Amino acid sequence: MPTIAEILKEIRPEFDFTASQDFVGEGMLDSYDIVTLVSDLDRAYGISISGLDIVPENFQNIASIQTLLQKYGKA
Amino acid sequence: MNLIFGHRRIAGLLAVVPANERSFVDEMANFNFPPARSLKLKQVMGYDKHRIVDGPVCASDLVCFGMEHLFASGMLGRDDFDALIVVTQSPDYLMPPTSSVIQGRLGLKQDMFCLDINQGCAGFLIGLYQAFSLLEQPAVRQVVLINVDVLSRKTSSRDRNSYPLIGDAASIAIVERSEDGTPIHANLKMDGTRREVLMIPAGGLRLPSSPETAVLGDDGENNFRAKDNLRMDGTAVFNFVQVEVPPMIRDLLHTAQADMKDVDYFLFHQPNRFMLQKLADQMKVPYEKMPSNIVEHYGNSSGVTIPMAIVHNLRERLLAGSIHACLAGFGVGLTWSSMLMRLGPLDFCEMVNYK
């Protein structure tokens, strides 16, 4: 199973996601990248992230994505 | 707001789409994104082909083409209807109303109620409510409800947020009285404080179009659009839909004393596949009961997408019989509305290409 960092790297290979705490604020993920990320996470972890959870705060950094996945019993 | 109607039916549906079909892959070069990133988005959102007008085609052109088709094929008589409702966000003119333009171009009788409604993605339902109400008048035998938009003409081709999903289309629904008194339950909410989430900033009187409003600018996410163009806050729209729509449907079913499993189809507005599948997941509705395939074939044509979803997916079934349908529209305003009704059998259910 790919890690969160690997999934992020595939979406935006030009960035080092392990070095940032604010993906959205620093322009590393736009709203459509988040949609792509959710789709990739759904597929990789066999879950369906609720539409209610698809808000920028849940995708600020690797830790916040991990927290989100924990809600679905993953990560 | 809860609404209830009875003894009303949709008698026929015609969808009109431009023959001009464009593909997302061909248009990717217009967007300021690496192809791999755009292709990934194509896969997730369901972008593939969309129908957009070729040249200066206006709303009334699509509608008159469709109406003449109905007249010529005998599906509608020129004097059969007494009201013409046009729901659009892309009128031919600021004034006169597009319904008057259509009435005049088609040479319809003067004894006719013509009405324009400025609405978008909830516009099919808003139009139906008006049509149902007009049928309270004995003088009104049938209402022609038209939804039409040519918003590709107001959307920047360099805006990946909006352009790939936009589709132009018209629908013509014949609405009339019915022997069937089964209640038609509906609900409706509006929130004008969020009016700027979906808007065309310039071109009205608040900010008239000018050389300055036509200048393309970067929105900070590599999308280039002008103030004359459609602007959509994708994050806010997505959140609005996911927060407001499921409770609206629950409320509707509760009011109607119906159950989710009693509904044959959830025929919702078609913003994109991802948003609809997330709605279906949240509502625990199987994907096959909530079609999400209109954007990939035609694009999102605002208030026309519910009729498009019906004609594209359920034509044969609705010509032969009826279904228990939950319709829902949500978008500009912001506006969100849903309706539970028996749909079909239809006298006609067809799609034609505008050339």
C-alpha cells in the first residue's frame, strides 16, 4: 500500500510534502488536487471519505491526513 | 419551505444539445497545468466530452430549434399551450425577456403567459413549481417549461475549474394536469448571503462590461478568467452540496412518509461524477440509482441536467411506464430544492442535435 507521502508525490511530484505543514496555504495542493487525493486515498485504503470531510483543514499536512484516515480505521 | 402539489404531470421531454462536441483531451493544452495532472482530474471528475455551441448561438436559437422539431413531428401543437416559462442565466438580452423573444420568433399566439426566471442548477424544479401553479388557472391547459443555458460563451477556455465541465443545452418539458392525485412533495431553500460562490461578476449594471472586465487574470491556482466570465468557488460549492443536500432529501422523504428504498431513481443535477458519487455514498444510495454520467457525455448545462439525465438514461423505461423519482437541484443563489414525484409514462422523451 502506498504511503500518504507517496500518493502526494504522485499528484504533485515537484514538491517535498514532508517539509511542509501547510499544503494548501503554500500552494502545493489546490482544490482539484484535493479531489484527486481523496480519490487516490479512497482507492488505496478501500474507504470512501465522506464528502463532509473533504475540507481544506483535513489536508493541511501529512499529520492531518493521517488523523482523517484514522477516523476511517486506517493509518 | 415545504411545498405540495397534486394532479400535475410532466407529459413529455425533449433535450436539445449542440452538435458541436469537444473533448477534454483536445482542450487540455488551453489549461496551464501539466497534462498528467489534467488527465488524472479527467478520470476522477468524469470529464470526457462536452457539447458547446459553435459561434454566436443564443439560448433562443436552441429553444426555437427544439420547438420547431416538436411542432413538425406532431408532438406539440403550436396552440396547445398557454404559458411559456424560460429558465436561463444566459438570456439573449438583458431586455426583453427570452420568453418573449421565443414567442415572437415562433409566431405564437398573443393569448400567452410568457415568463423568464433567472435560475441555474435548481432551475428545473423552480420552473416546475411555477408551471404547477400556473395550471391552477382554468385558462392554462398546458405549460411549456424551458430550461436553457449557453454558458460556454461566458466561461474562459483557460479556466480549468469551469470550462471542462460546462455544457450548453436546452430542454423542453410539457407540463399539464393529471387525473393522478398522488401528492407531489417538494422542498426549497435559498441563501443569498452565499450569492458570490457562483457568479458572473461583470455584465450587469453593478459592474458593466468594459475593456477592463475582459482582461484575463490568474486566480492564484493557474486558472485564467476575466470578470466577464463565470466564476465558481469549487471548494465552497462542493461543501455546500455535501452539507445541504442529504438532509434536504431526508426531510423530503420524512414529509412524504416515504423511504429511501421506495425511490426508483435519484435524478439529481449533474455537476460532476465525483460530487455525485460522494453524495450517493453519504446517502447510502447505490450508484445505479443515482445517474452521474451526464458531464462525461454532454457537460454540465445547469438547469438542463435533470431533464438530460432522464432522457439519456431512462428514455425507454419512461415511454413504457413510470418510476418513483426523487429530483434534486442545487447551485446558484445559492438555491437547493428537491421533489418526489411519479414520473412517466411520457408521451415523448427524446434528444436532438442542434446544427
